[in-house]
Amino acid sequence: MLDAHVVKRRRDFTVDVSLHIAEGGCLGLFGASGAGKSTVLSCIAGIEQPDAGRVRLGDLQLFPPPLPLHRRLVGYLTQDPHLFPHLTVQGNVAFGLGSRHTPGQAAWLEHLRESMGLAGIWQAPAAQISGGQARRVALARMLARRPPLVLLDEPFGGLDRQLVRELIDGLLAWRAEIEFILIVIDHQAEILERLCRQAAVISQGRIIQEGNWDEIRRTPVNRAVEQLLAPL
């Protein structure tokens, strides 16, 4: 279970969000740009340090005190794949595993390579692959550690619809296999709805509405949420 209370002061307001998600659960964070969604994920991931609160994943205390990044069992994916251009695709995918050699690791990497469609570029330098391929590699690298918590901060931005559908289908399949907790941010409600049944609407650093998508669409808390839900 993820038990998180993130308090982070920003210039215009203070983010103050509490999340409680059961093992294998999923939540879409929805709201206008600048509402504080990314701050919540960044603090849970350990990229930023909260000013107050707590973050606990099962028996692992992430904050306070801040747990070092390499000890956090968290997968974190943004719009930028952040690949190492001098490494091959294989090197990038295996990078998060470090020097650890666990039973079944080679078989797991092979499984990722085949299921993510990376066999043809496995030995190619990351600097030479396309943007869409880079997103697949970043996803495979994140999954290589089999994290119990996955955070996605608008990872589908700038991709064509077909690739977005393929990545979403892949994420749903991997979630069924690994059973990780998933928290997703995206500016398109339809993407969040495909990935998560439950949603939380954030405005000015606070959750102003929670529920399933039918409930939120039927009774949006205000006009701004109603406009955000409108198809693009």
C-alpha cells in the first residue's frame, strides 16, 4: 500500500495532497497545468523533497527522512526518456539493475526485449533510435526492476495516437503481470480513463474531487473541471 501525504511550498500556493492506494491500485491525477500534480509525483519519487508530510510504500519509509533514490522501489517516467546516448538499448534497459545479478534476471530482460519489440534495436546506440523507440526503451528500463510503484508524468506527450494506444496496451499488460501500484498524470482525460478507473482532481495544490470517471463526469465539481473533461 502507498500512504503518502505530500506538503510542498511553491511560489503561489502550497501543495498539500494525501494519497492512500492499496496494493495493485491505480489513480489518475487530473487538473489544469500548474495545479501541483507533477510536484506530488516528484516528491513521491524522491526527485524533490517535501517540506512536510510522509511517504510510505508498504514497509518501506521513503520520507522522512528522505530515502536515497537507488533504494526507492519506484518507477518514474516522464515525457523525456532520459536515455544515455552512449549506451546501447540493452545497456539502457539494464542500467537500473546496476551490478546486481538475481536469479532469472537474464530471462526477464529477454522477456522485456521481446514483448516491447526491442529485439531489432537491442544493440543499437540509444543516440540512433527514434523518439517512439526511445519511449519504449525508457518504459522497459523502468520495468526492469519490477517496481511495486510506477509513476507516470505525461509520458505520452508528442507521440502519435497509434503509438500511444500501443504503449497504453503494453502498460495494462505489464500491470497485470507485475501488479504494481500506478499513478498517472496526463492532460487528456481519455488517456487517464483507459489506464485508471479512479481519479483525483487537483486544483491549486489540493484535491477538490475524487471518484470514478462516471461520477466525475456526471457531477464535475466546477466549470473548470467540466471544461477539462471535454474531448479535445
